[in-house]
Amino acid sequence: MSVAAKLRSAEKQTHEPPRAILGPAGNRVRVLEEAKRKIEVLKKSQQKPKKPVEKISGRNVKLNGIKHVKDVPNGGEIKDVSSKKEGPVKRCDWITPNSDPLYMSFHDEEWGIPVHDDRKLFELLVFSQALAELSWLAILHMRDLFRKLFDQFDPSSIAQFTEKKLLSLKVNGNLLLSEPKLRAIVENAKQILKIQQEFGSFSNYCWRFVNQKPLRNGFRYVRQVPAKTPKAELISKDLMQRGFRCVGPTVVYSFMQVAGIVNDHLISCFRYQECNADVEKNFKSPKSREIEIVAKALGNTCLSHD
């Protein structure tokens, strides 16, 4: 081969775009052609919307159910970094594709997860009381405002609220909640401080009613989920005997659901099994067993109110 021919050959190699190297069988992968063929087949069979364009080995290829690969230099190996294609996540029936993303996140990440922090428990109790006047979605959108006005739900701070402070809890010139509800929150903060003295924490008090382990109902349909239960009535009665206000059985059961004291996710919901698995894992830990023993000891000495 002449020198000129060699130079022309080298120039072609220099300007040739990078390509996918080798597939598992040793043959060169025709990325663009194969991707287009698969796209056409999937469009006809599934009629799904177009998916984003992803760059594969220096070329733009539309992805629609095909494996994702990373860019690799010439001589490298193409690795499959795709995961199995998953269908839509099944949630409780009250969450729909049109639900507010904030409400959906609340269902997926908070509702039904056991809570043991006293401030968080107090916050959720307040929200459960507020459901008589506001929806969950409205409460979630106002959550930061609630936390600011109620000093991050610190019971010791709220217990010191004066009449003037109480009537200053306004949004756009209107009280955040009705006066009876606001007064109940302040009074309940005072009672929580007493419970902390008696039981060590508000968490110990709440969880002793279920022996430190969440209840599981396993409902299939929304219509089966109750507004209250005998257990909620028992807790409600005990709270009212201690001086709590606005804590009827319906409020208490909403509190039990959101605080994870009961798992009321429908059994078809992906969170039902996840919550159960997390509970089993945490319940077997040495720390959980120690907390259970301490809580039972405290409960046995404080059952005179039941």
C-alpha cells in the first residue's frame, strides 16, 4: 500500500464516530438500527408515549423498553445497567394518578410508619384534631406554617402560650383553627408534660396500648376501614380522663393511623407489606426489646387510669 493510501485510511479512522463495541455473542451491536426496530414494534403493540432520548456510544437512540447502556471508549465492554421494567405502583384506593404529589408522598413516606418521637407524635395529634376543619391536603400544604406558629410542636413551649399569643395564631387575618381547637392544643401540651413525667415519654404512653407493636388490619377495600375502633375508644377515654380535649375516638383513630400505631394500608398497597417488614425488622433489634421491657414495666405501674 502506498503512503498516500495509508494516510487516507488513517484519516477515515480518525473521523469515524465511536460505536458500541461488542455484545455478549461477539457480534457488533447495530445500536441505531436495532433500537429503531424495537421502537416500531413497541409503538404498535403498546401505543405508549415516546420516552426521552438517551445518548448511547456517541449516537442518539430513542429508548422505549430497551436496555440502557453507558458510553464506553473503543475497546471497552458494554455493560447492561438497566433494571427490570416495573409496572405502575399500586397504592391505597384513596390515592389516584391525579392526586397531589405532596399527598402522594405523604402516603408513601409517612402515613402508617411508626413514630416514637414525642414532638412528632404531638404534631400528628394536632393534625388529626385539625381534620375536623381542614383536609389532609390543606394541612400538608400549611405544615411549615403550623410548625412555625406552634414552635415546632414543643409541648413545653406551647404550654406557656398566653391568651394574646393564642389569638395571634392567624393566617391572612383569620385564626389558623377555631378557638376551641387552639385552646385544646395548649391544654393538651400541658397534659403531655404530665404524661412525660409519669411514663418517661408521650411515646411510651401511646405505644403501651398496643404492646409496643403496630396493629395490622389487612383490609381489602376502603369501605372496610373504620372511622373508629374499640382500641381508639379506650385510648380516647383515657386521654379525656387525663384532661385532654378534642380527642374523641375518631380523632384518636386518625392519629393511630398516621402515627403507625395501626397499619391501615390496604393489602393491595405496596406500603402494606413494606411497613410490616420494617416493623418486624425493628422489633427484633436489641434496642427495641429493651424499650418494650421498660415500657411494659412503666405500664404495669400506671394502669390505674385504664
